[in-house]
Amino acid sequence: MEPRLARIFKAYDIRGLVDEELDEELVRRIGAASAAVIADGAEGFIVARDMRSSSPALSAAFAAGVVAQGMDVVDIGLASTDLLYYASGELGLPGAMFTASHNPPTYNGIKLCRAGAAPVAIDSGGATIRDLVADGGPVPADERGTVTERSDLLDRYAAHVRSFIDTDALEPVSVAIDAGNGMAGHVVPPVFDPLPFQLTRLYFELDGTFPNHPANPIEEANLADLQQVVTSQGLALGLAFDGDADRMFAVDEQGRTVSSSLVGAVVADRLLRRSPGETVLYNLICSHVVPETIAARGGTAVRTRVGHSFIKQRMAETGAIFAVEHSGHYYFRDNYRADSGLIAALLLLEAVAEAGAPLSQVVAPYARYAASGEINFEVADQEAALAAVAERFSDRGKIDREDGLTIETEAGWFNLRPSNTEPLLRLNVEANDADTMQRLRDEVAATITADDPS
């Protein structure tokens, strides 16, 4: 197997350095293999792309691989990842989104899905595609498929996103949105233009060189411009999207970041008010406020491990109406169980409009715990570090090993887990107050780094 194949096929997508790891010839082979492995008899394959300079050529190469297998391609052009998922669900076709999300301009990648926006991860088709590419790929078909361009799906998608809120009951809300020069600049305007929100736009120009800041709002430094605009203009809140616009992050009127757990609790509360008794999923590093909110509203809270493929599978099994991940992903049953930062954004804005108050007041009833946020550790021996932490806390609380190591103590709880995408250990800590959380955080961190040579 080519060494680069092992590098670029990640847990949930394909991603690598353009030309060095991901070039047109390799992508053509991946397209052919994808048509053979995940098409499942579908009549076509959707291809979409972000604003990176390498995306048009790479997406065209993928399409060439698909049509060589006798399958037609529907090219929807520029899109956010959730628009690609919508198209896959609406048209009943598999899809490929060309994006490297928040990675630097030198990277690109492919997010794949089966028809109906069903996820493709390394253990649900990705490894098979990789191995088929390594073996030379499938034999070309006798007849080639065709490529058809479609431009009508963006407006249909925008109407679909708005269908999750009561647009007739909305009141004006002042909000800034930082698109980070990513695909939010393409999809936010058609969604928001018919709505009464007072929108301040930051970096809506599509530019895959990311001239203003990286399109990675999970990093606090990349929210600085949004925070400054919100506070200086006295806006009710601010929203930021990553490069392919599938993740959404919020700041309140004081410029303070609002965790995805709190946003998820607000959204779950609203959905359960409209659909009592439904099931809602949350991953195991969300705040305890999420399952508490679900239970208080009469819903059924189901805990799941981290990762979109696991969450979508559990949504299918349980019929869950909604799912939230700590990383800014929000999944909706009526969106083909796919994640959409824009749907979550509209539901959050609807809550602010209904309250007639800024975001801090809307989330205040849910902000009952102190959290560390995610802390990353580069550790030479991850298993040894996990074992050391488990040993230290062995008599201090309940230990759960579903996804890494979760320990509930009298002081609070924490999860320590290997990243699915990077060589890191990720730590999340939560307690009833900041002092207790900090003590617990520091004790775990000291145990992780003790005697580690890295």
C-alpha cells in the first residue's frame, strides 16, 4: 500500500496535503473506488466543493473517476458540508464533499456519505475504498456516465433550514456572523435574507487562503474579531462557522464563548417542547446539564461515544430527534440525521428572539457547572498515561471505559480519551464550581504528564 493512503484515510474522512499527498490522479482513483463501494446501486453520485483553490480540480478528478464506472455525477458546485448532506438526503444519492474544513490552505480532503446522508467512516466503507485504491481500483465500465450541473439546491436547502423554526413569530435580533472566509459566506445569505435578524457580516468573501484568521472557531484566538464587533456594537450575540460551515460556535453579548453543551441544551429544550417524549443523544463529554435538561423536559437522554458515525448510527437505532457533540456539531433527525450548524444557529436565534434578551440571559438557566474546555496533551505512551490516571482515581469514583476513560468523583467528573484524528490525549473536566474543577483538572493533568518523556 502507498504510505500516503494510510496517512490520508482518517477516522471520518480523507484529508492530506495537496499535491504531496492528495493529487488529481489519486483522487480520480478514489472516485472510481467510491462509486464501486458506497454507491449501493444508486443512479448517480453528488459532488460538491468548498472555496479552496484546489477544490475545483480535485472535485473534477473525483467526478472523472465516478463516470468511468458508468455512473452519472450531479455536480452542485460550491456548497457547505451540510448542504451536501441535504442534497444526498433530498436526492437519495451518495455524495462527496471536497473540503479540509478548518485546516490550512495547503490541505484538502473528501467527506463521503452514502445515499440519504448516511455516514462513511474508516470502518463503514472508508477502509474498503482505501484498499481498493491500493489494489489498482475497479475495472472501468464499458459505458461512461455523464456530469450534470445543478444550481437549484441552495435555495431549497435554505428553505429546509428555515423550516425548523417558526419564521412568522420571529422578532428582530442583532447578531454578528463570522464566516471566516469559508462556506458560511455562501450559505448564510440565502438562509437569513428573508428573516428579520439584524445581521452584521464578517469575512463573507470566499477565500481559501483565509486572509483574516483560520476558519477554526473552536480556537479562542480565532473568535477575537467576532467578540470585538459584538461588544463594540452592543449586539445580542455572535456566531462563527468553520471552513465548511458544518460546525457553529457562539459568543454572548459580552463576547464570552458559550459552550456547545449549553447551545445543545437550549436546542434540545426547544425541540422537546414541540415534540414531547422524544429521544435526544449527547456524547459522553457533553456537560451534565444536557441530559438533565432532556430529562427535565420529559425526553429520553441517551449517551453515546464521540464521533459522527457513532452518533448517526445511534440516531437511526433510537429514532432520536436531535443529538449534540461538544465540538460544535448538532444533528437533526428531520435533516436526514445529518449535522447542521445553521439549523442549530436558527434555533438558538429563535430562543433569543422569544426571550427578548441577549444570549447570556437565555443560557443562564443552563450554566450551572464549571468546565475546563478541551485540553490536549501530546503523550508518548497514551495507554500508559490512561492507565496511570485510572490507577490514581481507582478508589475515588465510578470508572467508565466506553470511549477512553470517564471517571465520576464526588468533586466532579472528567473524560480522558485519545483523539480520533490526531496523536493527542484530550481531557475534559466538569465540576460544580470553578475552584473544584481547577483542582481536579490540575491533578489529572499532573498524572498524565508525570514521567512522560515527550
